[in-house]
Amino acid sequence: MLDAGQKAPAFTLPNHEGETVRLSDYDGQHVVLYFYPQADTPGCTREACSFRDAWHRFEEQEVTVIGVSDDSLEDIKAFKEKYDLPFELLSDEDGEVATAYESYGTTSVESETRDIIRRNTYVIDETGVIKRVYEDVSPNSHAQKIIDDLS
């Protein structure tokens, strides 16, 4: 994991509409950058919906939420629309950004080993410095934990 106090790695990724999004687009803003394994699966849906349901609290604190997975553009667009997610979802299909954020790892599923994005989150300040790191988070209480820590 990257540590608090480090400069957040720059990135450029497509969003659910295929538009280019850069971390530098959010200079001067606080960003919650959360990595999730796969769109529209039970844990990832709970996590995304918890961010959605707490959206007004993030807005009140002037915090931008961005979700990143290695899903295709089509999958993240369908996920965003199905659950009416008000925040940006980005597609990191080659895992390059997840790797830069040390959020890409190997797991075993049904006796098969595969690479997967780990459920990690970084809170980045307005100068692009990582302020908080959350590793292998619970999808059920994660958004509330961040709000509590930011308050």
C-alpha cells in the first residue's frame, strides 16, 4: 500500500462515457479514490450504494468520490445506471492504475488463482497528497467510516 503523506500517482482513465479523466482534473479538491473488484457483484454493489446513499454528506464536505475497477466501459456504465450512482466510475482494464496504487493482487477463487483489484481506498487532499489509506475494507461500512474520519 502507498502511505499517507506520499504524492498520489497521476493517472488518466476513461469514465463510463468513454471520456478521459485525469487525477489532475481534481486539483484543488479532496478526492476519495476507491478501488473495487467487479461491478454489479454483491460486495461491490453494497459499497457503491453506500457511497451513493451518503453522497450528500460527501458533497457537504466538498469531497469528490471516484470508483475504479478493471471492468469494461460497458460494464461500468451499466453498473452506474442500474444503481443511479452519482459519482464518477473509471475503467482500468489493464490494471495499470490499480498497480500504481498497490491495489492489484492475486486471489484464489474456487481453486483458481487470478489477479483482482483489491478493495482499497485513498483519500487525497487538494494538493494531490494521500491523507488516508484504507486497505481491504468492508463494503458494508466503508463510506460511513470515511465520512466519520473526515468530520
